[in-house]
Amino acid sequence: MLSAPQVIVLHGLGRSSTTMWLLSHRLTKSGFDVRNIDYPSTKLSIPDLGTATTSLPNRLGPADFELGVITGSRSLNPIASWLISGTDDGVVSVSSARLKGMADFLVVPKTHTFIMNSSDVAREVIHFLNHGAFSSTTVSRRPTRLYRTPAKPPEPVIQETQDASIKREPT
């Protein structure tokens, strides 16, 4: 008997594993063995958690495994977005979410705070885990904008999806 593929889910800074419950639940329902890991992100300093140049995450280097990155392009905080260079999710710029060695990169019209609760994001995560790439289209009812670009995005191509404006970019 084959065991289910294992997936590790990690929450962001200042959050807890509870924030990843819905995504973990969706992955479990799709047949994955999910480990929703908690760590003391509210008890350590921000540099200790990974923003310092010498922190462990910043010393890891390029991914040497199949990695897909999904980031948001909507903000609930116009002041933060004004301070962040380029398209952002209110906390992180789209350009800073890229990682050397990643297999695929997807920009969705979601905020940093709630991106993990999106059903479209969950479908894309499941598709990536099963196929090593995000889907080119998502089953939907509302128009979505998808684009892939080598450097500069062309005009978006409208396709049907359940959520608004999913933008797909090259790695």
C-alpha cells in the first residue's frame, strides 16, 4: 500500500499554525499527508526569524528541489503599498517573493493576510504538488488574467476562472 505524499505547511511571521488550517484541510482532503508545523514566530525577534542577511533562510541559497511560489498582488494597507516598491500584497513585493531555482511562480489577486484561505490558491498548490507546475487555467466563473513573462509583463490575456486576475509569470 502506497503512503500519501507528505506536505509540510508553515505559517508566516507573527502568525500560528491555526492560520494555515484551511489550506491544510484542503490538502488533506486531496489525499496528502499534511504536517502543519508551528514555531515561535511571536516570541523571536524578526531578524532571528529570517530577515537578517545572516539568518538561516537567507543563507540557504537556490532551491535544489521542486519549488513553486505563489504571491499576492492586492493590499489592505495603501500606506504600506505606497512604501513597497512595485506590485505587492501589502507586506511583500512580488519581485522579492522570487527564489533562485524555483520551478514556477504565480501572482494572484490576494492579500498577504488571507492568501492561504483562497480556494484558487489551494487548487494551484494541489496542481503544483501533483504536476510540478501551476495550472495554465483554473476552473472558474469570473474572468482571470494570466500572464507569463521573461522580464516585462505583456498585456494580460483574459481567461475564465473562479477568482479575479490570476497572473502567471515565468520562473
